[in-house]
Amino acid sequence: MSTDPHPDFFARHTDLLHQAVERAAARDYWSPYPETPSTSAYGAGAPEVGEAAFRGLLGRPCPLEGHPTTGTVPAAEISPYGFPLGISYPCLAPEAAVATARSAAVAWRAASPDTRAGVAAEILVRLNAASFEIAHAVQHTTGQPFLMAFQAGGPHAQDRGLEAVAYAWQEQRRHPATARWSKPQRRGGPLVMDKTFTPVGRGVAVLIACNTFPTWNGYPGLFASLVTGNPVIVKPHRRAVLPLAITVRIAREVLAEAGFDPDLVLLAAERDDERTAPALATHPDVRIVDFTGSTEFGDWLEVNARQAVVHTEKSGLNTVVVDSTDDYAGLLRNLAFSLSLYSGQMCTTPQNILVPRDGIPTDQGPRTADEFAADLGAALDKLLGDPGRAAATLGAIVNAGVLGRLEEAAALDRTAHPSRELAHPDHPDAVVRTPLVARLDAEADEKTYTSEWFGPVSFVIGTDSTAHSLRLLHDTVRRHGALTASVYSTDDTVLDVARATALEAGVHLSENLTGGVFVNQSAAFSDFHGTAANPAANAALTDPAFVTGRFSVVQSRRHAPALALAEEDTDA
């Protein structure tokens, strides 16, 4: 590591940045950050050092050196695995946060896109080195199982961050920094102008993060705003502050080393009885808002934060259409895992599974909708039969709201496969539940399945036919939104119609997933997350539209100096 007061991070990471741009264009598999939490990838002792770093944060004020404060946020985070974290954070009132961010932005806004991208790349390198510390922080604020917390909270989130850096850097380099404009005239010499084109950030950005995936969903907006020249106020969910506090700490360290004001990245933690997000998002000096969370607040932001460019990822009705299959066992295994992963507490988890009432053809014979629901329940039991394996898949229930929906679903009295309470082998106080599957009817139960049931709740819904299922897919996505859709069919015509339906509805489609790829997983540099084409999200992670609204290109022009004109005449 360089000890220079102002190291050239762009020179250090130029190859990485170019490679990221190329890989985003190719859409193939690529990641510079190893997803396996092993010593071969991260070095001897890395797991122990990371866990010790996490344990060292517990029960004390969060170490954010030099961070401005208007008070203290008392310790309130409680691990879903059953113990309080005991960490307090600096409190920064909305007015003070915005004013501080604005003051810090002057030199950063004047820096080149290359400089900003280099600093962002260095932040990501150091976040990757802290992946074990972050994994424990994610696990014990979200309830994710450790392996998932490591991957989704660490390397996969870093992939998404680097993807945003690549898009932001590339879009700012689309036009030349300078150009000479020469217009021929009918008489005399040409009109000649020298012009400059400078990408300028819009202003203060606010990142409003979620409880379940604070880094994976947060890093794209954080890094897209930074690289386009904007300071960022990070407003974490009050139950998941620590992963983003660690992120802010590392970002501030790198910014200071690079010679910039560390207040370009601020943490705006809130007390348990406060709701600062509305005041931050609608502050007249805030120009960018990134939000992941409920449809209700996302819709409110889109209507009320009119002074800002607002990017939202909300909720929706993720849907599976089952028509036929030649690998029924593989279908059930794949779907059971998708429903179980992190107890269904993912914005991409399927909720509505549409099956013709009279049945579907499979390689194991025809199956009615009732039989399909029973078979899916048996697949869940098989997957989650071993307590250790179940805990490593399910994690813990993140909050009381999820548990309440699970209890409400059970009270519908339509259960085809009940949820079970499991004991976690390592954390006896964790709340662990297996998925519930209810059997509904497309016509009689529309009110139930057109509401979102975030968590381990899914519905096998009997329809008139596959054509009816596809119409329901289209209509529910257009009205309520979805981040994922899936279809199972051995008929190419049905697959063609499903693709056309997904295009019309504006939702990403997965076809015949029976192996090791699951509908609720999304890979950076290849898969887009969200489409901005249905109500579930007004932005996609990550595409050019996600970054271009964060900056403007401002030009200046002047007549070319006489000396330059004379030189042109000489060259001619």
C-alpha cells in the first residue's frame, strides 16, 4: 500500500476499471472479488481477523473518526440471532448533514472522472479486504445465514458497486474533454472555437437503505453518485446500521488519503423514534435519492422529492407459471430452494405460483394443482430436513413484520404445507421458520394473492389454463409490479408466448430453472436487477439510465487564439 499523501488510485486501478467496462458490455460471468470465504482467497487468518473486528465493535460507540455529529444515536440494533449489538452511532440532523455534504463537495466536483473512479475502486478493494467483518455485520443485522451474508453482503455487493463505477465512469467519458470546432465560411477563414465539456455532479445524494440487503442494494447508488461527483449521505435502516457504518468508515479513510474531504460520505443514523428519511429526501439542496424498501414510501418519494432524481426499488408480485416439465424433481428442488433461501426475505423470491387446476404433464405423470402443492411441500421438507442445512439456508426472521405476515397467512386456513419452527443449532434465541405454502384459486382469492406477502409465504394458485396463467402474469405485474418471473414448459410455443408476455409486462424472465441457478439470484455484470418498466422499480441495476441523471455535461467555449489559427494555416 502506498504511503504517499495523495496516491494515484486511478493509475493503480486503471486495468480493473477498463476490464469492468468491457465485462459489463460482454454480459458474461466475471467478478474480481472471490465469493468463497476461504483463506486461499483472502489469506491465512482472514476469517478470524474479520470476526474479531466485528466483535470489537460490539458494546461501544462506532469508531467513525472525525465524523461530524449533532448528538448520539443510542444502541438499538438487535441481532435476529438473539443478542443486542450495543453499538451507538453519531447522530447528524438532516439540515446539518446536507450543509456538511455541500461544503465537502467543491474539490470532489472539480476532480476528473478518472480521479473519482480511481478513488471509488480503491474503496471497493478495501471493502473486499474487510469482507469477513462486513459479513458478520450483515448476518447480525439482517438475519441472513453467514455464507449468504458473506457473499451477498460482501463480494456480490462489491460487484454491484464496481458495476456502477464502470457505468458512471464510462458515461462521463462518452464525450471528449476538449474539442476544436471549425466552421468554414464563404469568405475568409473559418470560424474556430475551442470548447471544453465537463461532467458536473447534480449535488447532494441521499441513499436510503433497507433492512435486508443494506450493502447489495446500497452500493450501486453510493458508488454511482460518488463517481459522478456528488457527496453522499447514507441513511441506513435503523435495524441495519452497522454494515453501512463500516462502509462509510472505509470510504472516509480512502477519501482522506486521496486528499479529499472525508465528509463527502456521511452516515445519517437515526434514533429509533425518528424518521429522518422524508426530511432528507425532500431537502431543497438534495438532488439525488436512492431508495430500497416498501412500495408505500417509494411511491411517496417519487411524488414528493420533486427537486431530486429519485431511484426506487420497491416490492411486487414475483410470479412462476408452470405449464409442463421434463424434470419434475429438478423443478421442485429448484423452486423449494428459491422459496427457502433467507426465509423468502428477498425482493426477488417467488410468491405466486400459477398452475392449471386440472394439472400439468411431467416426466413423472400428470400432476393437478393440489398434487403440485403437496409435492412442493415434500420438496421443502426434504431440503430442510437436516437442522444444520436448514439453518444455513433459512437464516433468521429479520423482524416482527415478517413473522406477523406468516401468522396471517396461516390464519387464511388455506395451507397446503405449514410453516414449522426450527431451533438454530448455533443461536438458540434465533427465530427460524420454514416456508408456508397455501393453495389458492385464481378467481376466488384475487384479493389475497395481489397483495405482497414478503417473507416465507407463497401461493400455489389454480388457474383455468396456461393461457390464463400468462394473462394473470401480465396483469398482476402491470398493476402491482414484479422483479422476477419464471416459466416452466416443454412447449416452445408456450415459451415464446411467455417471453412476449414478460416483455409486454416489463419483467425479467427465467425459463426452466432446474439446476444450480435460481430465480431470486442476480449476477452483476450480466443480469440486470429491475427493469424500470413496471411498478416494482423505476430504475435498473445497473444501466446507463441509472447514472446519467446524476451529472450534467457543462460546456465552455471561446474563440481559438490567433496563434493557434496561424499554426493551423501553416499546417494546411
